[in-house]
Amino acid sequence: MIEVNVPLTVPTALAREYTKNYRLATKDTGRLFLFAGDQKVEHLNNDFKGDDISIEDQDPEHLFKIANQAEIGVFATQLGLIDKYGSDYKNIPYVVKLNSRTNLVSIKDHDPVSYGWYSLEDVKNFKKQSKLNIVGIGYTVYLGGEYESEILREAAQIIKDAHAQGLLAIIWMYPRGKSIPNEDDINIIAGGAGVAACLGSDFVKVKYPYTGEEETAKEFKTVVAAAGHTKVICVGGSRLSPEELLKNIDQQIHIAQTAGNAVGRNLHQYSLPDAVRLARAIAGIIYHDCSLAKALKLLEK
């Protein structure tokens, strides 16, 4: 059983609740496999319909079926979707994504901004009423834009309020906007991870340059170092073959020393059986410390 570092902003009376949520989300490993289901807003319909996308993915319930059957740590999505489908999927550990924005406005035209849809009081009341297994909240921060100050102020308050309820706080940290020339700059990514640490988040979800090269993973260690006690998980990114995705996750975990991955379209665009099988291979690396070779064998079963 891992030792859980309970943030000082968690009330003493809720330390056990926070510890329970942390151990459940990380399967008592300290690592996190986050299934990202917030793209219905972020990417609209682009991620859910296409020639190489399973027809199952057009139905939002497909996300819940995967989260229910696959070996994930948490399923992160908007409160509205949890409201509609949660009663049929009570065993899923949920992370409520508090803010989201569509991709209709290009960041070339306007610096991104996305404020919270709900308060932590709303989450608290929903959790109590629904009796669902809500273990944490998620919030996206955009660094480098004209709205940075307002976004950081809201993020800091949300993290404090989440801890006050014994919930985990996960930050999606994206330096993005007209002033960011290269989102794949590892030094800029590391800077964002450091900001997440200053905000007090438990995990920070950051972009990863998916080159497939070991040298990239070695350079990425600076991101993990910058985050300190805030653990780094990497976005799943654009669609890759399962073999490419597993290779990169293996490098992230075993070379860069990250603490997990957040997979979205690389999971839900497959049929339910294929998604469950791929999730088993990903979990093999994240939660069971499998080698890449063993994970690939899990994928074949």
C-alpha cells in the first residue's frame, strides 16, 4: 500500500476521504490512467464520426461502456453527461471536468479562455444526491494568453475548494495562444508543470511531443522535475496505432518517469472490445509496470 501525501489544504476530518479517492484513482500505485471523455465539447463531432472511427462512438454511452469495462483509473467528463448516464454506471470512478471550450474559435484569432461551468458546491451536492463515485475534479488552464490572470485565479480557488472536500484536483495545463510559438517546446511544457505545482494540483495533464524517440522521453524528465510533488500525466494526443501509443507510454513511464497517461480518442474511437483490450495493455504499463513487450502481448490476447 502506497503512502499518500495528503495536501495541507485537506481538512483533517477529510484526510481519510482524500486518501481513499487517491488510492482508488491510482489503484494504489501512485500512477493514473485517466480516460478522457470531455471531447464532446472540446472537439465537437470531429472525434466521433469518420471512416476509421467505430460507429459505436457516435453514441455518448460508448464512453461509459468503455469506462465501465476497461481497466482505467478514472473517467473524466462533464457533469451533464454524468447526470444523464451515471445512474446506469455507478461503479465508475468519476472526475468532473469543470470547464470546457469548443474548437470553433481558432487560437490564431483569439487567445483561448474557458471558465468553470459549475462550482465545487455544485459537485458536492451532486455527489451527495447521486451517490456516485466522484473522486476528483478537472480544470483546463491556458497559459500565455490575455486571460491568464483570471484563469489562474479561478484554478487556484477550484483546487483549494476541491481539497476542502477531500477530492483530487487534476489540471489540464496548456501553454497556448498567439504568444506561444511552439506548444511542443519541452521547456515551455515544464514551465506549465511548475505552474500546476504552484497552484497545488495533485496531477497535471500536459502535452507530450509524440516523436517515438527515446531522446524525447529523456528530455521530458525536466517536466517531471519541474512539477515536483505534482505528478505528471501526458495527453494521449492525436490518433496513433496501438503499437505506437504503447511505445510512447512505455517511454513516458519508464524513461521520463511520468505518472501516467490520459487517453481519449486513442481509446473511444475503437469498438468496445478493441477499446477494452487496448486499455488492458495501457494499464499493464501504468499500473502493473509491464514492459513494452508484455504490453504488446496483452494487446494481442
